[in-house]
Amino acid sequence: MRTLFKEQTVHIEKVFTPEADIILYDGNCEDFITQLPDKSIKLVITSPPYNVGKIYEQTIALEEYLQSLESVISGLVRVLADDGSICWQVGNYVDNGEVFPLDIYFYRIFKKFGLSLRNRIIWYFNHGLHASKRFSGRYETILWFTKTDNYTFNLDAVRVPSKYPGKRHFKGPKKGLPSCNPNGKNPSDIWEIISQDWKKLVWDIPNVKANHPEKTAHPCQFPIELVERCVLALTNENDRVFDPFLGSGSSVIAAIMHNRKALGCDKEPEYIKLTCDRIKSYRKGNLKIRPLGKPVYKPTGREKVSMIPEEWLKTKKEGLF
Ligand SMILES: C[S@@+](CC[C@H](N)C(=O)[O-])C[C@H]1O[C@@H](n2cnc3c(N)ncnc32)[C@H](O)[C@@H]1O
């Protein structure tokens, strides 16, 4: 039985079928990629394992890790459409306290396959572990590569509100007229989207409203809005969006929300099941989703967690520090 689950209006498969709306492959991504026709994918968006010892991976030497992903990337380049894009989201590999920024290593691999970098997007989040022997890390990156110079980029689909929409031209023929785009500005290459650092957000400061509505059991989940921005900007309706390291399925949800065809694989059957459950909830209208562009919550200073603890104030008054 190839079909994963039946729904009246969507066609969901387990193996590549040209007319499928959603394909979820439960297994190694390299085996799935070999099923895909050349140039059949418009957007690959993914976050590969970082080789940091998460429950779904075994840490190996950095060189070995990079080689195994180079082989995956070679297959991805083959299946990418000429006007398509790859968005490769990574953080750091850390060995004995030394930091190795993975995007630096991956850049060279993508260049070897002839791709062109369009942006190195900084995904900034103001939460995470507090380091004690270096500055605390607060961003990861998304390398956005294209296969050719003729790529899809729908800027109008992802504009964000201008900071000063009332600005006007102060000289020239347009003097006195509004100078901003009425549809908003380019979102830039720094994206502040709430991170997946659920533990800090949800458990340490439960009163802060920033706790994320999309949390699942997966340890490194993409916020759906992060994928949505790439889907809207880099694909058109009915294009295929593929995440070879699907995890909790956020990429699939973002794709189907915007009428794109979605493909994903994960070697852990429990994550494929999680994705199926999230698709079902989405289609029933009860999947909680943080809306694209919703401002990140900023404390006002009046919340209990944003106030200086009374004990510290007392110690300060007594001149102890
Ligand atoms: C960093 S997580 C991706 C999380 C995902 N972005 C999300 O939104 O949940 C990497 C995922 O890749 C899966 N994985 C690792 N190696 C794989 C392989 N060779 N083939 C398929 N999936 C793999 C892991 O099980 C894990 O779920």
C-alpha cells in the first residue's frame, strides 16, 4: 500500500509519483533522491543534522560528516530546476569548546557544484544557552543558493511593513511624494524569528508570552514562518518544495499552506508519523501556527520575569556589590 493516508482532496504518496500533492518518504534521503527526476524540484529547504549528538545522529569526524553531506548535495543539485533554489540552514559544530561554523564549510561544497550564493541570511533569536567561556551564540544562518542567474524571486510576496512609511523624497522630481513602497520593504538578510530553543522559552520563563504555539517532540524544529518566507519568495503555486531532512514536517506544512507540492523524507519513522499528524491537524484547521510576520514579543519591563529580583536590589542597597 503506497498511500500514506487518504483524504478526499489531497493526493499523498510514500514514493515519487509526478501527480502527488504530498510525498513523505520514510528512510534515507539519498535513496529517495535517486527516485526524483532531474530538475523536478523548485526549492530545497532543509536543516541537515549538525553532527552535534542529537538523538537522531551519531557524532563523527567533521571531514567524514561533510563528505556524507556532499554526496546528498550532489543529488540535490541534480534534481533542482534551473530556476530553483536551495536554502541550507545550519549552525555550528562544536568540538571541545572550539566552534566550527558549518556554513563556511558548506559554502565550498555548493560552489564546487557551480551554485551561486544569493544571500547568507542571519536567523537571529534572542534566546538560548548561556556560554561561560565565550559569547553566547544567538544566530544561525541560511545559505540561499541558486542554480542559475534566472531564478524565481517574488519580493512582493514577502515585503514587511516599512519602519517609517511616512518618509518623503526631499529633492528631485518626486520631492514631497512618499518615498517608501506602499507594500512595505524588503525583509533584509537578518530575520528575527523565534528560535526552536523551546526549553528556555517554554520551561524557564513560562509567563512570557513568547512560548511558541508550534512546539512538537522534535528537538530542532523549524518555525513554520521561517520556511514560509522562503516558499513565498522562491517558488510559485504548484511548484515542488523538498526537505530531505524533514524532522517534524514544518517545511511540508509551509508548502501546502501556500498551494505548493511538498516532498520530505526522514530516516526516523516517528518523525514521518509526527508530520502526518501535523498535516491532518492543519487540514482540520486545528494546527497552532505562529503567523508569518507577527512581531517577536518584547518584554515591557512590567512582567515579573523582566524585573530585577528583590534579593539583588536589597544586596545592592546594602552595598554588597
Ligand atoms: C536538524 S533535524 C531537521 C529538523 C527540521 N528542520 C524540522 O523542522 O523539524 C534533521 C533531521 O534529519 C533526519 N535525518 C538525519 N539523517 C538523515 C538521512 N540520511 N536521511 C533522512 N533523514 C535524516 C533526522 O532524523 C532529523 O529529524
